[in-house]
Amino acid sequence: MQFQSDERIAAEEAATRFYKALEFLGVMLDDIHIDEPCKRCAENRKIKVCLGNLHVDDVERYAENLERHAVVIEKYGRIFESLSG
């Protein structure tokens, strides 16, 4: 029986939040996973969240989605600032 460390649980929770946020913005990370350091080097390394391998076409499409959402967020941020200022 193997128990998960607090660091592993925190990494999984962060990865899940990150995945869901990107999925909402139209970015799909099908190969996202947790990568633990090997036993030999565990003292010097921490758990990593790996985003997987992405095709260039997918990265370009994801970048377009994120840029489009960033423009909208920036626009509404300026509107909010003008209303509250």
C-alpha cells in the first residue's frame, strides 16, 4: 500500500485547477501528468506537473484562444477601472 505525500496531493490539486482553467479557455492538455523525481535525486528535486507533448498546430490554436480571451479580459478590466475610479 502506497500513500500519497502532501506534496503529491498539492501538485495534483494545482494541476487539476490549471487543466480546468485552460480547458475553459479552449486549451486541451491530453497528456498532463505528475512527474515525481527518482528515488536517487528526490532530495534535490520536487514533483513537477508536466504538460505533455503538444503538436505545433495545437499550440498555435491554443495561443490564439488564449490571446482572444486575454483581449476580452483586458477590455473588461479597463471598463471596470473606469466605473470604479
